[in-house]
Amino acid sequence: MNYLGSTLPAIAMLAAFALIAGGTALLRRGGNRRQGVLMLVMAVVLIGNVVIATI
């Protein structure tokens, strides 16, 4: 795997962790519930994409 091929999944996983943290914070704080759920769904999709790309 080249440099870009190993860097992009790492960046995607960092983004997924940030989405999980932001989504749970929105849900706990009582903010926009729909946006919090969508952030969690986006994190799951992003993690799935990384898993598929690394297989």
C-alpha cells in the first residue's frame, strides 16, 4: 500500500471517532436529535467503508 492508501483510512477513522463524539454529545445535551442520530449513522457508514477498503 502506498503512502496515500495508508493515510486516508486513518483520517477516515479519526473523522468517525469525531462523529461519534459529536453525535453522542448532541444526544446527551438535548440538542438537535436528528442531527445527532445522522452523525452516528455517518460514523457507522464511514467505519464500514474503511473495513471494506482494507480487506
